[in-house]
Amino acid sequence: MTNTTEPRVVVIGGGTGMPVLLRGLKYFPIHLSAIVTVADDGGSSGRLRKEMEIPAPGDIRNVVAALSEAEPMLLDLFQHRFKNGNGLSGHSMGNLLLAAMASMTGDFYHGIKEISRVLNVKGSIYPIANHSMNLHAEMDDGTVVTGESTIPQQNKRIKRVYLSPLPVKPLPEAIEAIKAADLIVIAPGSLYTSILPNIIIPEIGQALRETKAKVTYVCNVMTQEGETSGYTAADHVQALFDHIGEDCIHSIIVHNVPIAKRVRKVYAEENAEPVVYDIDRIKNMGLKVVEEDIIDQSQSMLRHDTTKLAQLIYSML
């Protein structure tokens, strides 16, 4: 049983940034909950979503792996992706297991709970909703694009994102976790396709406004082509404000050490550049700025440092 006196930390997000943060946080004496996007429509996730009419399992799978304390071989099996096989090629074992468990239990969320039990997951994992949903983006030029995987490919400036079919019914347990939290962390990740799909659901935004918890946003270190090209840190915050209002976020965590030239060169090939931290503008928006070295310098690609970031989050409690 979890110690009920432990502080409650809720992490919201999806994509590659969220598991990095969770992998470090699971070792701290906290009651940890992860609220994960299910709007993915590409690859194995997208295929299972269409064929089995379930929420996209891919981001959930990565969060399960990050929070699991199972044997490494079992986790390798869970994350294994088939390279060939008629119908199997491209599918990941974990996605198939999640789909199978959803079918067995009759419910995606209960399937996740069973997989979490089997793989000895630390904390609770909540899909943002228990049903499939589509992400749409309205661009600055007025065009509308559908599909999480398609939106960045347009390479247009995004005005807003929204979900269908309406109403999107958020998982009640996710809302309860937000309301009961002591600290809420919006994880780093693709701004419009991993983070916003969670918090644009009206009931989630309402819960963020009503919670007693402080809400902090871990800002991305690099811009992302097709989503945030040219965005400063304050532009990231403004996008969040535009979608959910100005009274939901209290602080922002930014990396404060210059990015090495060799790394910048690699990212420049993907038309990505370091996010400019316009601290004064952020402070004028009413946010506290937490500056720290939170990057793992040993990696060839820029990744948040699991341990540094988790320690920083824990210190904020």
C-alpha cells in the first residue's frame, strides 16, 4: 500500500519527454500519477486504434515501461517492435499487449491497470480519456489539418488545436488526481501534439484551475519544426495560455546552460534551434522562472537528465 502521507505528484504529457521525467521520479517517496495523451494516430498505435477502436496505446506503453520495476528482459520484450511478419511488422509487443488486455477487460483503462500490476508499475497511469479521439489543428492561414502525425508535416504556424468527437469525456480518475495533487508537472514534449491534447479538454482545464497544487511547466530545450519553429519560452507559455487560460500555470522550468555547437549543428539539420529563454517576458506573464542545468550532457541527442530533473521536481515540493 502507498503511504497516504506521501506528497502527490501528477505528471501530464506524452511523447518522448514524459518517460524521461517519470523514470527518475519513481525512485522518490511520492505518490506518483501520470496522465497520458491518447491522440496518437501514427504507426502501430494508429493501426490498433483504427482496427480495435481503442485509444492510442503508444504513449501509454512508454510510460508503463518508464514506471515499471520489472526485470530488464521483460521490459525489453514489452518494448520489442516486430520488423517483419505479415500484419505484425511495425507493431510493438507492448501495444499488442495493451490492446489484448483492453479486449479482455472490456475497457482500455482497466487493461492499463492490469498491465501495470503485471509489470510492477510504480504509481498510477491514467489515459486522458477512455475512448479514441482525433486531434485537429487550425493553422494561421485558416486551413484545418486532422491527425496528430499529420499536423507537424504541414510546416505551417499553428493557431490552435482541438479535439473530436465532442464531448471528449476525460477519465474521472485523472480529474480526481489533478484535484488531489500537491504538485502538477506539465512534461516536456511536442507542444501542440503531446501536451495540449491533454489540457484542452474543458474539465481538465477546470481541474487545473481548481486544484490546490502548484502547476509547473518543463519547457522544451529545442524548437520543433512544424510545431514551434521560432518559438521562445514565452511563446510556449502563451500557447498554453491561449488554450486553457492564464490562471493555470504558476512556474516554468528552463535549462540555463548553453547548448554545445556540435549538438546545435545536428539539430540545425532538422531546422531546430535552442529555445530562447526570454525571462523578463515570462516574469511579466506572472510566472516564476526556475533555471537549472537539466540536460544529460552524455547523450549525443539532447535529452533531459532523468536524475537532475526528478531531483529538481522533488525539491519543489
